[in-house]
Amino acid sequence: MVSVDDAETNKRFATEHEADFPILSDPEKTVATSYGVLGMTRMARRWTFYIGADGKILLIDKAVRAANAGEDLAAKLAELAGKGLIKRK
């Protein structure tokens, strides 16, 4: 996950939500700019990038809904695994 918030804000978020995944802090918005997710207000859009083991982008989900993000992510990963585009552990 990439966030344009500072590291301390992301640490509080991770603790509060018991996140078991890394969060990249990008307050300078370098990564967000590179991926083209900054809107007109310079706020990052909630897009999900599915990246293969070879580093190539497999899919960009631009319709992320915060309320269903986890379920949608799991379903999309299962779909990509079913197509042989990613491997399950």
C-alpha cells in the first residue's frame, strides 16, 4: 500500500486497523505522481495496481470502493490466479 501521508500517520493507521502489510509513506507524492494517481487537488485516488512477479502491471482497478475494498481485492486476486497470471502461496 502506498499513502501520501507521513510515516507517523501511517503507523497510527496500521496500528488502529491491525494492518499486517507494509505501507509506503509518500508525502512528497513522488510514487503517486509516477503512477498517475494524483487528482486535480493533488490528493491520491484510491486505485489498486495488481503487479506481477515480473514487475509488470497486470491490472489497474480504478473503481475501488472503500467499504468493499478487501472483498474486491480478494476476488480479483482469485480471478488473476485462476487465469494463471499470479501464483497463490
